[in-house]
Amino acid sequence: MENFWPALIKLLIAPMKYVFKTFSFALIGRKVLPPPSNLRYSFGQLCKLKWTWNPAQGISSGCDLKYCSEILINGIPQDNREWTKKLFREEDVSLNEEVHFRVRSECKSDNTSEPSNWVEIFTPPKGAAGTAAVGINCTWYDLEYMICTWLPGWNASASTNYTLYYWYEGLGNHQQCQNYIYGDNFGCNFSLSIPNSTNGYPTISILIRDNSEEIRPVCANKNPTTIVKPGAPRIVAVSMIKDEIHLEWQKPGTFPAHCLLYQVELKDSKSDSILPHDVKALTKAQLSSVHPNTVYVVKVRARLETICYSSSHWSDWSEEKSIGENTDFTFYIVLILTVPLTVAVATIILLVYLKRLKILIYPQIPDPRKIIKRMFGEQIEDFQGGPGDDFLNVNKPAVEEEISSLVWIENPESSTSENEGRERPALQVKAL
């Protein structure tokens, strides 16, 4: 309804323009050609819109009649004016914008006549504004399968279920994609193998829509030669000979060798510097000026040459391969300091272990004298105790008997007679 009144106004103004133009040229003696009639449109495969019209009436036989037509999107000319003798025109359109088509009659070889007035028709988009999918991006991987991704429209509800259809010339009926991707972006992937002809690859039409009438459909037409992405090469051999690295890899897909450009990346483990090398057509390379005592990491990726395809997509990098030896003197210094320390600690542990082992193998022999003394000492203690005292003295410690020495002391005889009558003194005993 929002496009009805502007379209109606244009349809009312068009006859007035025709009358004014006819009257103006009649004054100067030039004839205005009659326009074509019965202009209408119909939908073809997916994104194709076809306009047809009836021929203009009353055209003289001397007129080289052609129909000039052009398409305007949202009222803006698209620089696609075309002249034809056919009574139809077919083009790919986006479906989510207003399409304005117009056509008129022209005599290309007659200077006495003027082109007719434009005959116009409008095709308004279906569904609500802001519900169509946006940011459609497609990539054709290795000429085998295609992945298309998109974002939901800002006005689309969370329950919107977008469905992707695709078609190209020679496919017959359009096909529906089955393998959908859900996440931050919506997407779908499908197998796509298009035979290459002398005329090149046909345009691929992508339609994304929902079953609901409220969701606006959107079409995107892709030139497959501009969205091709080759697979990653596979490194099959890498070696170092003197100061050169020799590298070989396997080309991706079924592309002709002359259609591929390779980029080899060499990374120095010491300085982390990256050296890119470009290689054309060949699947091997020799990288010179390398140091023998350095580890290098190499990887390869591929891109298609513009002589074969218009795509600028680089492939993913191949698996990284390392080559070379890294001589780090810090390691040797640490090793020199660590080895003696380790040997010293091991020696101390070994000595302690051997000492304990010697004690176990060669135990200490007791002194026999101490054993005999201990044995006989116990027997003497047993004899010193009386038979009647065994019960009383069983818990008493043995007491060693003290032996005293006796000395006999005799007084000398007196020489005087007066001493003879005296009594002889008793014996004196002195303990020593």
C-alpha cells in the first residue's frame, strides 16, 4: 500500500507527458512514435523477472524499429539500458527492492521521428521491510561444494526459519539446500560441480526466504569465478641441503597447474622473522641463505591466477613442517653445571647407602672377654646368696663382700728385769 499512490501518480502523469510531447513535436514537424502496449511481468527461475509487451502499432516500413528498455532500482537507474527487436526482456533481480521497468519504441535510422514515451511497470517487494536476510556471502571450495552465510534482518523475529535455494543455467529445476549451519551467522553448504564450458561458468542464483508471507525474500547472483577458493596444499617432502631448504607439495583440487600461484612462508625460530616466497605453477621451491644451526618452520598456501579465475581468495595454510637444528649454548652451560652437582649428590647418597649396607653384611663381633666376665659374674652372685635367702633376696642386688687384711704386731722383749714380771700385752690387730 505504501507504493500504491506514487505508482498511481506516475501512471496518471505518463499520458499527460505523451500528449504534451506529441503536441510539441507536431509544431516542429517531427513525428513521435507510438509506444509498445500491454506491458506485464512474470517470475522465472528463482531470481529471474521477465517483462513482455506487444509491438507498437502504426510504424512505417522505413523505420528500423527497436525497443529501448531500462531497469531502475528504488527509482535509481542502473546503467543497464538495452536495445532489442525482441518483445521481452529477462533479468536477475534482488526481490527485496522496488523494481521499476520501462520500455519505449525507437527508429534507429529515421531522423524524422522521435522515440515514443516510456511505458512503465513497478514490481513492489513482498513481506515486511527489514525482515530479509542480509550480508549474503558465498564461497565455492575447490570447485566441489559451496558454503553461503548470512545474517537475519533487523526486523526479523527469532523464530524466522530461512531457507536457501539455488539455481544456475543447465540445472533444470532449482534445488533446496539441506545442510544448514547455526550460530553467530546462519549458513548452508551444498555440493556444486559445474562443468566448465567455452563460455565460462553460468551465474549462480541464490534465493533466501521463509515460508511466512511476512518475511521478505532476497536474491543474490554470484559469478562463480570470483568466489572460488582452492583447498590447502599438502607438503610431501622437506629437506635441508647445505644452506638451502628443498620443499615439495601437492597441488589442491583439479585445477590446471598454470592456474595456481603459491606462497611459501619461512619462519626463523630464533628471530621469529617471516620470509614469504611466491612460486608460480611449480609445486616445489628452493629456499636459500638459511643457517644450519637454526630451526625453520615452513608452510604453503595457494591462490588462483587471474588468467583462469577472477577470485582473490587464498586457500588455508598447509600443515606446518619443521626442519633444522637449534644450537643453544645456554643448554650446554646448564648441562655443564648440572652434571657435577648431580654426580656429587649421587656420590653422597651412595656412600650413605654403602655404609648401611656394610653394617648389614658385616655386623659388629662382640668381645668374648666381656661375655665370659658377664657369665661368671652372674654365677658368683648366685653362690653368694644363702639357700634360705633365695626367696627374700631374689629382687635385691648382689653386694660384693669386703675382704680386710689382718697384720700381727708383736712388742719387742724388754732388756730390763723389771719388765719380765709384767704381763705381756695383747695382740694388736690393724685392718689394712
